[in-house]
Amino acid sequence: MERDVSGELKGQTSINELLDEPVGDVPVQLALPILVQVRPGHFRRVS
């Protein structure tokens, strides 16, 4: 049985190859607004 010196299977993507690829070029928009309580009973939207 032959073993690959690199330890990867044929067709397998290494983590180094994945890190070289951009994850995404579109900014992610949150579905819900983020609210911060500034004082009791008062909230401010930060997103």
C-alpha cells in the first residue's frame, strides 16, 4: 500500500489552500438592529 508523503488524499483541499481564498467580498448585514441600553428605559440603535 502506497502512502503519500504529504499525508493528503488525492483531491483533498489543504487548510493552506483555503486560507489563500477570500471568504467573501460582500459585507454581511445583520438581520436585526443592535440596541444598547444607555440608561434605564432608554435604548440606542448602534447598527
